[in-house]
Amino acid sequence: MKSWGITVGLLLTFAVGGAKCGNAFSTAPMERDAAERALMQGQLDAAVAALHDILSTNPKDASAHLLLCRAFYAEDLADAAVDECEAAIEGLSGSSEAQDWLGRAFGQKAQSAGPISGYKLARRVQAAFEQAVNLDPKNSDAVDDLAEYYIGAPAIIGGGVDKAEALAEREMEIAPQAAHRTHALAAEDNKNYGRAEYEFRAAVIVAGHPDAWADLGHFYARHKQYDQAVDTLQKCLQADPGMDAAVVDAASILMEMDRERDMAEKMLRGYLAGKSKSDAAPAFKVHEQLGRLMVKKGDKAGAKIEFETALALAHDYLPAKKALQSL
């Protein structure tokens, strides 16, 4: 776990030594790559330490600030995530990805804010997501985030199902899966469940992506169509041989329904053992989730291992701490 920090420390020493000798090359990209790999693997403590090392040498490294924002967001540290994303935007104002992460960080902060500050933060969420989509209409993550904002937020803070529908129409040729998903969420919000199902299925048909199957399964679960949900989530697993973050979403839905615990365990363990880990489903959170599943299955020893593994990756992750104490 600490190997990333050691690597970065050695690289920094080498870079400083090289500079004294007149060597002009920079190891900053190598250091950031190492930090990003740690973040993708869910090694949060190592990633944060590495990024702090980078920023101690170059405080204006915008890419490092963005990675640190993502790390803090993963650990639900909203204030720190906002600070780092704002620092990143100073050097990455034209980056759709950076704007999207800034919107997410503001949204995370707004969840625990009071009415007045929450209103101000919500407007900043909207502005960041809209800017992210304007900068890159093909950024499906940004489209999904903006659509969910429009559908979930009241009109007084910029929400509106009509805005979501208009967004979907604009995106249909550019990002069809995201567009169909937006139409589905809008229809569901309007209680037009037949159209919602149709649009979720259309999102699957576009490319058969695992995350589209997970969305469809979640729709069925929300409407207590549990057998259909389980069948659909099984298709998510079949469509995802690489076992990426979509199977974690699928496992989460199964756990919410308290159905097919063995399938959920297979999904979570497959993700953790695979090569497709990312901060879309941070490994330390997945270990904590797996621990909760082990508790439900009556395996307290197995749960303890998972909670301890989560804390070995992110020592301050509060849900894992509380779960371990409750065993």
C-alpha cells in the first residue's frame, strides 16, 4: 500500500537531483500516473500521499489537484473535494471532466448544507454540470449528472423535467445511451412507467453496455418487480466479463432487495479480483460493502477481514470503522 508513496518520493528525489545537474526532463507525469493507478486500485491513502508529494513540489499542478479532488470525493470529504476541484479548474477551465467533478463535489457538499448555503451550492452544481456538457457533449458521465440534476432539483434551483427532455433530444445523436437514460428518468418522474421501461430498454439496445443493464434492473427493483430485476442484473453480469463498476452497482441493487446474496458476492469479489477497478467504485468502499454482505450471510469472520481491508486502503473511512466496531 505504501509502495506508491515510496515510489513518488524516490521520483521526486531523482527529479530534484536531475535539476541540480541541469537535466531538464520532468518526472511529474510519471508521478501523476503512479498516483492515478493507486486511486484506480482504491489505494486511497497511497494516492493522497503521492498527490500531496507532487503538489508540495508544484502547487499549481492542476491534474494532481483534480486527482486529489476525486480521492476526497471517494472518501465523502466534500469540503476538501471542492477545494481541490476549484484549484484544478484554475488550470483546467476548458476540461469537461474537471467541470463535471467540480459539480459532483459541490453536490456532495450541498447534501449536508443548510437551506441558504444549499441553494447557492445547488446553483453551482448546475453551472458546473452545464459547463461540462457544453465543453464536451460526448461526455456521457456529464450528461447523466446534468440530467439527474434537472430531474431531481426543484424549478427554483434550475431543475425541470422539460430541461432533461430537451437535453436528451440534443444528445440523442451524440450520446444515445445517455439520452435514452435521460428520457427514461424523465418519464419515470412523470409516472409514465411504460415509457420509462421502454427508454431504459432502448439504452440497453444501443450497445448492450453493462451499466445500461444495471439501470434497467434498478428500475425494476424500484417498482418491486423483483424477479425481473434479478433476471436483468444477471444479464448485467453476463454482459460484463471485465467485471467493471457496473457489477458493483448490480450487487448494490441485489443487496437493497435482499435477493441473491451469492450472486451479489460473486459480483463484488469478481470486481475486486479483476483488472477494471476504478474510482467509479472505489475498492475500499467495495470491501466495506462486501463486509456488510458477509454480516447478512452470518460470516462475521469474513466481514471482519473485509472491513479491515477497507481501512488498510483508506484508514479514515468512517463506515468501515463503524462497521468493524459493531461486530
